Amino acid sequence: MINKKPIGLFDSGIGGTSIWREVHTLMPNENTIYLADSKNAPYGLKSKDEIIALSCKNTEFLLENNCKIIVVACNTATTNAIKELRAKYDVPFIGIEPAIKPAALQSKTQTIGILATKGTLNSELFHKNVSNHPDVKIIEQIGHGLVQLIENGDMDSAEMEDLLKSYLNPMVEKNIDYLVLGCSHYPYLIPQIQKIIPPHIKIIDSGEAVAKQTQKILEQNHLLNHSNEKSSQIFYTNSEPEVLKTILGNRETVIYKNF
Ligand code: DGL
């Protein structure tokens, strides 16, 4: 099967490129279009209605660009808007949600930590997932300010270190053995996080699972691209392209567009 239409991905900003990376590693033949709605970041502080409206706008942009599937590379948009997106548009959607389940099932201390945005932690979908694990203590922490610092390219700043310490140290004191990164921006903070938490605490995110699920759904719908041609990877941003370029290692095509 050769379906050359691109996979579309969107996020409130540059964080979802952590998901794009997993998708591209698993399916290097696939063409992709990534949309960074950085102008409207962070989504985590917006109302559900605002998140739905922005998610619709992003989806329409990707559909106008002929995408065959949409990966909502944002936990906040997934947990607040994926139901509405699936009802409104006739294309498969893949969402990303905090990996509570694998952490809860593997935890030996029966205590796990989750770092995510306010929008994700307050969502109905997240509460439903948490209620599936009544025997596990789940320490929730909003990552106030982290997305803004990442969007500004300030990942290695002293301010970032201070914020991370203030969020993570209380979880360590409560004896977590898993830390779930519930925001697609946060995998970029793993080196900084590892300097703060002890090495026995495992960090998990959902990127690889999302890529595998995308591949599965493409396969089921006969949408995979088995062509051997070099694939194209295009990134759109409605903000300063430099930070996005840097996070992509200056190897990809980044286009500014005022959407
Ligand atoms: N990257 C996003 C997420 O996975 C959204 C962060 C935000 O814009 O607040 O939740």
C-alpha cells in the first residue's frame, strides 16, 4: 500500500516534536506536517471551550494540507478536545494521555508522581483514568511555568531548575518510584529532571506508545506509505521559528505562518 498523504501532528507549541520524533523514528517513510501553535501557548491555562476551538483550527489547517490522520501531540488538547474532534471530522485521530496505567501497574511503592498542565489534571478524561487505579497513590503536580520557559528556549535556566526542584522534591519525599511526564513538552526536560530525582525513580512518557498506535491505525485503515522515496518533514509555527529550529537540531524545514 502506498499512501503518500502526510501524517498531521499539532501541539500548543514545540513540545509535541517529542512525539513527532517517535513517529518519524518508527515510520521514516511517512511524510509529516507538524503544526506548532506557539502563539497560543500555553493551552494548559485555557478553558475547555478555548482548547476545543484552537484544536479545531489546528485540525482544519492540517486537513487543508491533505493529512490522512491527525496526531494530537498535546495532552491538554487530547484530554479536553479529542471527543469533539472525533465527532466533527471524518479522519482518524490519535491522542496522547499521561501514561498512568503502566506506571500504576509497575509501581512497587504504590506511589507515583505525575507532572502535567492544569488543563490536563483538571480534565474529565484524566480523572477517569486515575479512578481506574484506586490502590495506587497518585501525586499530581501542575508544572506551572515550565511550558513557557521551554517555548522561550530557557530549558537550562536557573529558573527552570528552581521550578523543577520545587515540583519534584516533594514527590521524592513521598516515595514515588515512577514519574509520569503528562505533557509533550516535558520529555525535553529529562536531563534536568534526572539531576534532581534519585536514579531509582523511573521517568515515563507516552511518546513511543503514541507512535505505535499511529502505525497500528494507519495499517488498519490501509493508509501506510510503503514507498521508498525520501519522505518530507515540514514544520509550521506561528511564532519565532528559531526555538523550533534549535529543538529540531537545525535539520528540518521550519516555516513561519500566521495562522
Ligand atoms: N504540550 C502540551 C501538553 O502536552 C501543552 C502544554 C500547554 O500548552 O500548556 O499538554
